[in-house]
Amino acid sequence: MERNIGNLDKFIRISIALIFIALYATDRIKGTLGYVLIGFAVILLFTSLINFCPIYTFLGWNSHTKKKE
């Protein structure tokens, strides 16, 4: 797996995941929508931790900049 998530992308993913978790924890979002958003938050956190998004590979996107050697 080659990295395809950059730092800005990682920051955005983590921020969105924390917002979803906070909305669920404060009962702003309940029920099925809450469960779906928590699942989405877990996926966002996981992909940001491993720096790889399978959807980006499928679409041919890459936000990770490689350092010049």
C-alpha cells in the first residue's frame, strides 16, 4: 500500500470524524443516521491513520506529496 493521503487531507478527515462523534455523543444526531455517521467516522479515522484510501486508488487520486530525494 502506497500512501495516497496528504497532511491536509488527513486533518480534514480527522476533523470531520470528530465532529460526527461529538454530534452523536451530545445526542444531536440519533438513531440510524447516528449509527451511519459513527461508522463513517470510524472509516475516516482508520484511513487517516494508515494514510491510505482505497477509493482514491480506484479514482486515481493522490493527495500525498512525495519528498524529492
